[in-house]
Amino acid sequence: MTYNKELLDKTKRHPEKQKNPDRPMGRKPDWIRVKAPQGKTYHETRDIVHKAKLNTVCEEAGCPNIGECWDKKHATFMIMGEICTRACSFCNVATGKPSELDKMEPLRTGVAVQKLGLKHVVVTSVDRDDIKDSGARHFIKTIEAIRFKSPQTTIEILPGDFRGDMGAIDAVIAAKPDVFNHNLETVPRLYPTVRPGARYFRSLRLLQRVKEVDPLQFTKSGMMVGLGETKEEIGQVMDDLRAANVDFLTIGQYLQPTTKHAPVDRFWTPEEFEQLEKMARAKGFLMVSATPLTRSSYHAGDDFEKLRMAREAKLTAAE
């Protein structure tokens, strides 16, 4: 069962944040404006997702791009329930004690992908620190179900860190998703307050492990700006990701979900995002997406095609 977004009590959705002082949510700059969800295709996408009793990060995290993406029948599925065992200060996904895994969820996800006719799908999840393998087997079953129901669809996964369990990580890598995405989210200095349940180098090691096990598997990571990081710190994160042979980097503006979440330190301008993109490309990433509204799964299908072409071009140039 999914949450009723209109009736949900925010104190129940984020109980751990209620002790936080209210942090005013200032006016967003003009370059953050997005269109309200509307249109026939948007509603068709919503109906398919809801009838399949599936969760999407588009809704659960309050993504600003939901109108544009769902109007193109692009949805990012969020498996293993809607309740996360961690409490990152930036995230709008509900936290608490999750229910047992739904054994039929992988198949329903595959059916929904087939009905939507997706060429490329992104599957993310809540963190499930309450499960022995952190949900690795559930991810594998979901990949298998999508391949069974929609074999032409390329698959991008965006899991948590599996608590650094290399056995679980290797098992998911062996399922051969087309893209293995795992977000660092922010710079290491801010982890204690922004991402307290995670560890920067554990996440970095996961990305490095993917390339060790399967060098041909695309890897991807994303981060937010606007939480108090410096440009120099962002540059160091880029260097760390390139040292781990990560192919694709996304950078977007952090937007504060509620007054109880981490405050926005500042809004980076479109010109500054262009500078970050140039800096990342100069460091050797095959693909970079850096705009205020960039999110990990935003334009993921189109970017996957560009990623493949960039690799082919690089291999051709090396011959």
C-alpha cells in the first residue's frame, strides 16, 4: 500500500526530524521554475504505476521533474517499500520501520516497464539495513523480471551501499545491469550532518568494485550542490570518482523539501553549473550532466545513449 500524499502527516513521515528547528524555505530563483504535472500521458503513467501498486522516487522524493518525465512515460521505480531505514537530512522519502519485502514487487515492476514501453528504466530503492543482504537479492529478482517481461529495455540501478557487503555487491554486479549508479550525494566533510547513515569511502569503494568485477559495466554517480560545499571540495569528489573509473557524473541543485530538512546554503547559478560541467569533462568523465534541475534519473535514457556513443568514440580514437 502506498502513502496518500495529500493526507500524510509529515510528523509520521519524518519523525526523526521533528526535533529540528524550523529552517525557513526561501524563494527559489527563476531558473528553478518547473511546470505543474498535467497532460494525458502524465495521468496514464501515474495510473499504470498506481494500479501496479508500485512506488516511484518521483513521488516519494518530491522530484521537481515529475511532470516532464511522466509526460514522456519515464518513471523511476523505487523498490523494497516506501519506508527507509536511514534518515538523510536532505531526503524526503519517509523513514521508520519498513514492512517485509513484497515478493511479487519485482514481477509487477517488470509488467509496468512493459506496459509503459520503456527503452530505458531506472530502478532505485530505499535503504533496507534491516535485511541481511540489504535487499541485494530483491534487486537481482527485479532485474531478472524486467528482462523477462521487457527484454529490449536497458536497465539502470541506483541502490544504496549494501552496508559495504562485498558479497551482496558482487551478486548485484553479476546480474549485469546496464548502468550501476550509486550517488555520493555530497562532499565528505558534510557526511556527518547530510548523510549520517552512510560513509563516503564505503560508497566510493562500491563504485570502484563494479569496475573491478566488470570493467565494461557503466558506472554513474551523482551529487547535490547548495549544502555548504566549496568548488574545491567538489573538484576533489570528481577526482575520487575518476580514480574509481566512474563513467558518468550528475550534479544538481539541492532543494529543501520541508522546514525540518537541511537548509539550502545557496542556489548555484546556471553559469556555475556550466563551469562544473567543464571541470568534470576536463577530468575525463565520459558523460556529465550538470544543471540546477539535474537528478540522477533525469533524461537517463537519452543520456545512456550518449554514454554508449562516448565510449565507442573513445575506443575508436584509441585504435
